[in-house]
Amino acid sequence: MVKIVDYKECQRKDGTFFYALEVQGGLEFVKSETTGNSYATAKKALIPSTFNEEFCKSLLGDTIPGVIEKVAVAPYQYKDNRTGELKTRSERYTYITEEDKLFKDNVVASEVII
């Protein structure tokens, strides 16, 4: 389950606007690469929608079935807010429905050996 925690106004390439729901997964503990200490975090992802702003507001706090997972994407650059450094990333977090997760987890990979 993920919780709807916010919404964002986004702009398409053609200049029109739409709203995306920001969803957040459950509590996770990860180890800092810098200090080695554990800290609490939660994954977040945006889900594009056809909803207007008022409806997005009404959904805040609701939970929906699914998970947030890291997926591979074409490399892109972003600015590190802490250091101001420009970095490259080739993955992002995305929302996956329970049905898609179930299908993905039960697919058997096949390989051709020559």
C-alpha cells in the first residue's frame, strides 16, 4: 500500500498543465554511504492523473494498493540540492499496481542458449 501525500502541477511539452499525485511507500531503513549509520526514509513517486486540483486535494491521505520500486530509465541529469553538483542518474522510483507487481514477480525469464 502507498499513501497519497501531495499533488503537483506539471507542464507537458505542448505547454498544457495536468496534476500528478505524489505517493509515498512505507517506512524503510537504509545505511548511509557516508557515515555507515542507519536512517529512516520512504520512497516517493508521482502518478500522472486526469484529475483537477480540487479532486487531488480530496485524495490526500488516502491509501491505494501497490508499491514503489526503482526502475531503469534513460540517463538524465539532476542537481544535487545539498551540494549543488550536477549528477547523472539512470533510474527512478515509480508506482506499480498490485496486479503489475504480481505479474512481474511470477514471470519466468527464458534464455536461449546456443
